Amino acid sequence: PAPASGPTSPAACPSLPPHSVAASCSVDVVPGLQLAATLLLTPDQRQRRAVAPNETFLLHVTASCIAPPPAALRLLSLRVEPNRRLQAAPLPPSLALPNPPLPGSPSTLAAPSPADLLLSPVPPSTLEVGCGGAVLANGGCYSALFCLSPTAAAPMQSLGRVLATWSRVETAPVPGIGAPPPTLGIADGGNGGNGGAALPAARGLLSPPPGSPLPSEDWCALPLLAAHPPDFNVRIDRPMEATLGMPLSVRLHVANRTRQLHSFRLSMAENEAFLFCGFKLHHFTLPPGASHTATFNLFPIAPGAVQLPPLRLLCRTTNQELVDAKASQDIFVRPCGVDRRAAG
């Protein structure tokens, strides 16, 4: 036996086999950040289920901290990474890279030019938003608004992804202390916001402080969206104000951008605020490249803020509604004899 005053080692006791002790424990790996991207489309864009090349649309991005307490995150930036346009000839296998590249994968090719990307920012918006190092605890969120437009026609697909760069905060902040994170305007590429226990950090902090954990990246794909010119150009011309008992005109212009002959049904229903003068139903056809203008004459019979009679334009060839029934058609009707300049 070894003496009680000294440690036991295999060298001191060569006849004893070495001993090892093993212990096991369970470790739960949980996500820390959740990204959500939402398209904010106009009623016409929702009706077409697409946007045209060089047509503006909005993308709302929200980064939420879902790490369990007391963990906290420092959000560094949010960036939109558009996909590249389809190449005329495929790249050699040795040069082919995922599109978009996986997070953390090195890129050996030159950065694509803006003309090679499917999306471009609409000034003064940009493709990247610095989040000012905002610190998010569990339940905190940060949002940004991007103004984008497609650069070319594309079928229904995800036109890119959103990439968030963040780092872990060693000491969790105390909820409810401090001012909200800085608010970014459209000129900075988005709007910043906070929710839950989102707390601020130093303004202009785009990289973690020395000695803090290395930044991590999370990403989510953009919602599906098609980019192609509309088959029909539809425009409604209407006044914003009218006078009680005085006629007003509502004009609808439609142009056929396809290479086929299409038949249309245009109608306007009655409501309690207006009377009609003339036809309320039109049937017409448009050859390729042709256009048509229809005029509805109305007489307002109710003063105040009222709704114009609902207008419907149906392409009978494709059974497609071309006017969004949910679009606002508000108009203000002044009482007869009231001068707008005198009232102002």
C-alpha cells in the first residue's frame, strides 16, 4: 500500500493498473435568435400575386431573442442577401457554390455586382442595417424595414435571404432598465424597435467588445414572390373630394399587355351614398396591346366621408379579378354651397 503522506501514481506503484472515472451529463442545445421576414405588398400587388421588375415593395424583418433566461444576445446587424440571377451557362463543378452560400462558408469567387442580383435597394434604403449593438433578453425583439425592388423577371421563388449577426452577452441585463434601442429611419434602411426585455447598448456598436464571444449568424429565406410584368395595366382615376348633388366621374383604364385576346366584365354596384347616371355594366374585349377607358357618372347624395360604389373588373378569359375589392375608396363629400377655401 502507498504511504498515507504521498499521492499514488502508476510510476510509484507499477503493479497497479491505471484507473479512470467517467461521468455523463445531459446538455440541452437551444436556439438563441429567431428571424421572421414578411412582405408588405400593396393591394394591387397582392391581387397580382407578383411584383413587376423595378417595382417597389417593402420587407419587414423581425429578430426575436428566444434564448432562455438569464441568457441575452447583442444584435449587431441585419442584412438582406439577394440571390443571383440565373447564369446563361452553368459554372464548372469546381467553382459552383450554393446560392446563397451557407453561413460561415468561405467564398472564393468575386463578390457579385448589383446588376447580377435579383433584388436591389431603393434609395435611401440599403441592404444592411446596423442595429447599434442592441441587447435582447428573452422576449425582446428588433425590427427593420427594407425598401426593395426586383431587378429582373423571376418565377415564384425565394429571391434571397435575411442574415442576422449577433453575439452572446456574458452578463444578462436586468429587464426594465434603460432606454429603448435606437430607432432607425428609412434612410438607415429600417425601423428599429424593441419589445419585452429588449435593452440598448452603446450606439454605433457594430462589433462585439474585446473579449466577448465571437459573433454568430442566423438566417431565414425570404417569402416566396414572383417578379414579372403584369398581364394587365389597371388604373382608376377618381377625385378625392366632391360636392353634394354635383356630378363626378370615375374612370377606369385597362391595357392588355399579353399576346392574346381577352374578354372583360366591368361593373359598379350601387350604395346608399351615390346615384348613377348611365351604364353600370360594361362588356368589352381587348386585342393584344390594346387599351380601354370606361367612365361612370355619379351623383353624391350623402355628405361627409363616404365610400365610392364598389368597382369590379373581371377578366372572363382567365376568371381573374383585376381590382382589389378591399382597397379603400374613401371620398369626402362637402355640403352644397360650402366653399372649401372659406371652410379652411
